[in-house]
Amino acid sequence: MSIGGVQQAFAIQAGREIRVVVSPQHVSDDEARELSKELRRRIEAELEYPSTIKITVIRESRFTETAT
């Protein structure tokens, strides 16, 4: 959550998967890809874990219209 553009972060499946939701207005597709790499590097350097951890960065825009 300390990284700019991150809106939410979730640990799923007992910490074996991390999902990070970023703001599409502040983070481009390329920046989202680099963010996932940076998170991988931080996890490898700072944590001890028995298996693998899957990191998913989600950058999503939704547009909804209602016709009446």
C-alpha cells in the first residue's frame, strides 16, 4: 500500500497469492508490469516463504451506460 497508485491489496490462499488493485488514472500498463516485478523483488528480498507466491496487479477501467 506504500507504493503510489495502489488502491487495494489482498493476500489470498494463506498468503500464497497477492492481488494488487491500482488506479488506471495513475498507473499505465507498463507501470503495472514494472510494479509486479518490483513487488516480486521485495518479496524475495524481505520474506522467507516455503513455496511460491503469485503476484497479480489489476488495472481496470469500467464504463457503464444506462438507456431509459
